[in-house]
Amino acid sequence: MTLVSRRGLLPLLFVFLLIQAPWSQAFEGFRVVATAKPVHSLLAGLMQGVEGLYLLRHSAPGGQPLNEKDRKQVENADLVVWMGPDLEPYLGGVLQARRSETRVLNLLEMPALKILPARWDENRPDPFFWMDTRNAILLLDELTRILMDIDPGRAHLYLRNRKAFIPGIQQIDRELEYGYRGLKGGIGVLYHDVLQYFEQAYALNTGEILSAPEGKAVTGTLLSARARIRDGEFDCVLTDISYPAPLLPLMIRGLGVDTGELDVLGSRMEAGPDLYVQLMKYNTQVILDCAKAGLPPGKSTNDVAKATDPLGGRFILTDHRGGLVRDADFLGRYSLIYFGYTNCPDICPNSLQVMSLALRMLGEKADRIQPYFITIDPERDKVDVMQDYVGYFDLNLIGLTGSRAMIDRVASQYRIRYEKVMDPENDPETYLVDHSAGMVFLGPDGRFISRFAYGITPKQLAEKLNDALP
């Protein structure tokens, strides 16, 4: 090739490079930093085929001061996606040193997302917004738009990835909406408050919340929750992998309650585009397993309770007049059942008095409800003892006793827990019985309707019973 011909090519090469410059700039050195694994997963789905996505070594919210590698990634990024200075203060100073062209996206200030105030501090945002899959879909759309704006040379790629990625999240949303909405029946105790978005989106009812995610549960609160577990109100306690629960053994020791360990941050999951769907499936299954659900679509934990908590089989007990009472005799009327024993010093008589007063407040409606007192101490509570005892309360109250095996069977069907507590002098006749103190309410078909905790007032009980009656 002659010198002249080479010179003739130079203008063409210059034009070619000029045309290619935006394209090359789009594909080389593009850097995006995310601080939370679930958000990183959404970005990874959108940026498949694009290098430059970086996850800081910690998982938001929280984290430790950045190491040098993380600091350099933030300082040189084209886009930083974070939770804001309130939750990630260690990042604020680093962002001050970023390049002027770096775009910063504060997720908890995005108008497009549904951000709830934290239940532990209404002046702070609840950071776990991705636990509502509709927030994840909204965020995908916002991230797609921002990536296209910053990196227009690959706009077609981000649109293509979004189209391929979003159906999986939409499918999870449909499954949760229609398949697990029945979780409104309740799950029990949530040690750390990490499920507010999930609760609101999918009608989940958490029975009791003990602490903020990074807060310490108060011993008194734990003991109160323990009493409610013992009384049969809750059968499940949920913790989270990322937040320590050092007092959990104090709350559940000896109660046989089920526990489940959530992973709302995806802490133990492999980062990448598959993490978000995996995270939602995992946490939903933990909730279902802990609540003993195993639910078919459209069934709730209350449905499960109604299917398993009715008497569940044949039984024969003896009433306080010496007559036989079978499982079929519970049918046809509503049943309000209290398990206790006649030597109980205060809780049992107080509860039976509340039951009696509440039924009187109902007036004629009380005729539709049959109250029962089932002893958990049949060795001492024989027929004559039960007859004397129930006479102190509602005239319609039926006292029931029976063999130890039959009492154990019926009590277990209602998850009534009890344990003999021996007298310090070891007198075999003066023991107490530590037991669940709630009332169980059944429908005319024998199916479970509700459980009322010890401490409810007669007025509150009357109102709840009235609401349940058609």
C-alpha cells in the first residue's frame, strides 16, 4: 500500500472512530455499585451481559466502614444505589468524594416505591421494601430507565433483560397474592420486625413483634410472649439470620414451639440475578413451615387450624353429673372451652368468672354458646369434685373429666400444654399444674374459630363472641 493510499484512509478511520466513540464508551468502564443483596439481584438481572456491577462486602441496612477496595468502587462509580444516610451513614463521607458525574440513587427516597415508616421508629423508614414484590417490580422499571439514561448505548440490552427478567418476579407476586394470602390467619411471634411490607402486601398477621431489627428484645416482653406461647396462642417463633436473638432460648425453653429462621437480606444466598426470587421463595416457605401450613392455594393458617383443631376423633368424657359426653355432643351449638383444674389458685377461677360474665352480657345470644370446663387434673377432679366446683360459676357450665389418656388426647387436639409442678415438700397431693390459660371457641360444626388469651376482660370477650356469631 502506498503512502498516499494510507493517507486517504485516515479520514475514513477518523469518521469510523467518531461514530463508534459513544458505543465504545458505553461498553467500557461502566461501573454500578449496590449496597443491598436484593437490590443487587435486580440490577444483576437488568445488567446480564454487562460488566461493572459491584456489591459492597456488607448487606444493607447497616454494615461496617468501607475497606479500601469498596471505597474505590464507590468513588469511581457511574451509579451508586444505596439506602440513604440514615441507614448507611458510613457511606455518606465516601460519596462526598465521588466524581461529579456519579449519579446517586437513594432508594428510600424514591417516590415510585411504597416506603413505610418503621414500626419501631415512625421517624425512620422501614428499609425492607423488597419484601413486597410489587416494590421490586416498580424498582426494576426505575432502574431500567436510569440505566438507559446513564448508558444509552446499551438501552436495547437493558430493555431486553427487563423483558426476560420481570416475568419471574410477577409470577412470585401472583403466587403470594393468591396462593399465600391466607397467611392472614397469623404466624405467632416475630423476634425482629422485618416483615412489615410482606404483612401488608399479603395480609399476613404477625401475632407479636419483640424488637427492632438491630434492637434488643426486652426481657419482660419475651416473658410475656412466652406466656402466650404456653397458653396456646402462638405455635411459631420467627427469627432472622442477620440479627442475633440471644434471648430466644429464654422464651421457648421447654414449650415445644416451632421456630423458623428468615433471611430477609439474603445474607446466606449467592449474589446474582437469581437471588431475589430465591429469597422470596425461601422466606415464604419458612413462614409456611413454621406456621404448620403446607397450604394449598387459597387456604389460610386458620383453615388449617379449623381442619386440625376440631376434636379430630372420637372421645368419651364424663360430665359433672356423671353423664357421658361424646364428640358428637359438641356439635349443633357454639362451644367455649376452658382447660384448667379445681385446685388452681387464681387463674382458673378468674378465667371461668370472665367466661360467665361475658355470657351474661350477651343476653339471649348466649343460648347459642355452650361453655365447658375440662379438667387437666383428672386424678383429683372426680365427678363429685367437678360438680361442687362448676356450681360457683355459670349455671350452664358443663364440667368434664375422664381418664388420664382421654384428657391428654383432647387437650393435645387444642394444643393445651400443662405440666405438673410438685410441692417443695414433695407432697404428692398438693402439686400445682402449670398450664395454658386461654379459651378455645368452636363453631357448631366443631371447627376452630378463635382462641382467647388469659387476661381478656368480660366486656372484650363478649364483644369478640358477639362478632363471631352470625
